[in-house]
Amino acid sequence: MATIEANGLRIGYDVEGAGPPLILLHGATSSGARDFRGQLPRLREAFRCYLPDARGHGRTRWDVAAGGFQAGRLVDDLIAFADALDLASFHLLGFSMGALTALGAAVRAPERLRTLVIVGMSLERDPRASVARRLMDPIRIDRADPAWAADLARRHDPVQGEGAWRALLSAIAADVAVQPLLTPKEVRRIDPPTLVIVGDHDPFVPVDHAWRLARSVLDGRLLVVPDSGHEALAEHPDIATEALGAFYRSTEAVARRRAASGPQEVVG
């Protein structure tokens, strides 16, 4: 594990492999090692993979109870993380909450992205908000899913403090209900080659929402993973990994041009 100072945080992250930089952003309550475990063996053969812990998660300390939780801050954190690593441009892959962060970064600084992969994210508030409110209720988790409660404690308590995951989940669910949504005009400015991935039974993201996202960006593609829910990468890792490989191979020339023509130095 490595750490780096960025945006007032000490961000904990893993780094694996060699090649062009690829930043992978995990979902809410999770970690990169967990969310991308099926893809990392192949990805690290082609990329230098950076897997930062989001604020309030794992090894990136943030007092959610005192400081709150806003999705926009995660975009600030990502840009600062890339700046601190001197990554003028990079490939970006985000799952769920990480996908929302990736979309925000693509709107704010599209010239810095060589490619973009969005997994399990919609431009709409619902049904994301209602599903998050139900699934991320700490009282329900303690009562009905003690195994998940124990897993959350193991993942977050050592750095965030005992029971901090309860405040984290509540704050994330509350933020989903009020966070600003990207406008159609903003999304149309996203110009790196983009792959949108969704499970055909994702309770957070209906397939037609993912289709609209893929159609809204300037250079979009869509993968619907059959017989899978929100965690399509984990449920069908072979399908997702093969699709990612094909996407990166097909966009390699464009990614090289974007790297050459993008920002040549980082201004921190």
C-alpha cells in the first residue's frame, strides 16, 4: 500500500502493473481490490493500475460524521490525486460511486482522459436514490445482514474508527438523494472514447438509462452483461474482462493521440 497527500487528504492507494496509467475508482463502501478483482490480473499486464480509496473508505481517513459526504468532493480528490502523481493524462474506469466520480472528472477535464469506462451508473436520480436509501440503511444491515456489517467493519474500522461505516453509508445515501445531476449539455462535452457497462438486472441502473448515457457522450459504446445485477464485473468477470480488452485495443490509437495532445504538465 502507498499513500499520497492530495486535496487535504492522505489518500491510501494500491498500484500494480506497468504501462499507460489507468485509475480505477471503486464503488460506495467498497475498495478497488474488491470491485476489480476479476479484471486486475489482465489489466495490470497492459496498464499501470492505480486504485485509490475514496475519502471515508478504507485507508483514506475522513470524518464523515463531522465533515459530511458530497460526491463533488470525490471529483476534486481524483483530480488532486492525479496531479500529485504527475499524471497529466490517464485512462479512467469507475464503478458505481466511482463511475459518478469518473463522469464528473470527464465533464470537468475531458482533455486529461485517454479513455473512460463507466460501470453501473445512470444520469438519473431514480431508482438510484430509492435503492440506496433501502440498501444502505445501517439499522437494516445490522439486523438482516450481519455478515455484510462485519465485512464493512473489517474494511473501514481500522482507519476510520469503530462503527464509522454506519455514518458513511447514511451520508452516501443522503447525498445520492440531493447531489446535482449532470446536464445533457455537460455530458455531450465528454469526448474520450467511452464504454458504458451495465448488468441487465441492475436495480440501480435500468438498461435504458445506460443506453441513453452511451448515446449522449460523443464516442460511446454499451455493454449489457446478461444475468447480472449491479456488480456485473464480479458476477461475470470473464465477459467484462474480454469486453474491456476489446475496448482498449480498439481505442489504442485514439488514446495515444489524446495523450500526445493533452495537457503536458500538471499545475497543482
